[in-house]
Amino acid sequence: MPTTKLKEFLDAHGVAHCIIPHPLAFTATSVAGAAHIHGKEMAKTVVVNLDGHLAMAVVPATRKVDLELLRQAAGAVSAKLADEREFIGDFPECEPGAMPPFGNLYGMRVFVESHLAADEQIAFNAGSHTELISMAYKDFERLVHPKLVEM
């Protein structure tokens, strides 16, 4: 079951979405394979620290966050991967590493790699290592208002 917070948010906004169960998987590429989703459509959520503030960088499962490009796009002085200890309490309904890319629900800015915006659909962890949510990218963009960047 997706996090209650996310499910209620999507339902309240009338967003059509599909819950995709899959075998237990932890890395974004293995989740994509387990769920039979193309790696370029599978969104990986990475929590980053930008000048002392947590944010989400969302990239295709097959890519890594380019911290220098993200730093420039965010207008930050520093950008680094956040240590899990910095944010573990911010996602109480989520299994560690399975946060959905809805920073707006957690008080975080969201930066999305522009390749994800080119696809009609986006799939992402639903708060667990056994379920994804797939939905239209345009709905994700409308609800989250991410900043598109080349990362």
C-alpha cells in the first residue's frame, strides 16, 4: 500500500494512478526490472543537501545526480548527497530509500532531470520496496511543481 499521505493527496486531486506491486528490490534499476518498467521512466528519488537545506533530486533509474549541475541550477553554493541520518525522520511512512518524489508533501524543493519530463508516464517508489506508482508525468508536474534541470 502506498503511503497514506501520498494516496490521499493523489485521490484528493483526482489523479489517475496505478499501483504496481513487484518483488522486493532496493536499487532503482532492480526495481524497474522487477516491475517491468523501462529504466528511463523509473524515477529515482535522491535526497540532497543544498546549502544546508534538504531537497529532492529526481533522475531516471539509469542515471546519477550530477551534483555540480544541480548546484548551479539551484543557485546554491554547495550541493552534496544527504546522509540518511539527515532525513530518516522526515519520511515516517516510508521505508528507508523508498521515498516518493513528492517533496511538496515533505517541505522540500524538487528538481527533476529533464529526460523524465519527456515521457508521458512516470513511475516511482510508493514508500515501500515492493510497490511503485505509475501516473501521467503532466499530473506529477502539476502537483509537485518541480524545477526541470539537466543533471
